[in-house]
Amino acid sequence: MLGTENLMLMLADEDKNIGHLLDFTAAATAEMCNQMLDAGCDVLFTAEPNASANMISQSMYEEIVMPCTQNFMAQLKNCKFHCMHICGQSTSRI
């Protein structure tokens, strides 16, 4: 929606709108995933391209990304299997 560079700048500047944006994208993604589950999808696979250690610090991941991911997961209905891929260096995120 913003592009990676603009998103990273908003995170670095601690822009007050970032929370609203992440809440919106979590809700929109959850809605799309719930529609797939309702249609008979057995496994969800989502990608997080901006949460790797190559992009943000561990503290940013824990303070910003993890709550957003938990919010997204809480909105899923009847999801038995979900795999989230974090692009880049993700060892510290596991």
C-alpha cells in the first residue's frame, strides 16, 4: 500500500498512523483468509516481507509486528493450519 521505503520511514519516524495502517491491513488480510477458509481452504500461507532482521530490529519486531500478527491470528476463524513466511533473515523471529 505504501511501498517498503515509505513503510520503513514511517516506522523509523514512529509515525502515529502506522498503528492504524497495520490494524487495517491485519483486518483486511484476515477477512481475505476467512473467505478462503469458508470456501474450503485447508492451509493458509501468508508472507511478511518487511519483518526480517534485514529490515527491522528485534525490538521493533516484538513491539510492532508481533502484536499485529497476534491481532491477525485472533481474527481467523476455524484455521487449523497456518504458515507465515518472513522474507530475509528470520532466525531471530522464530
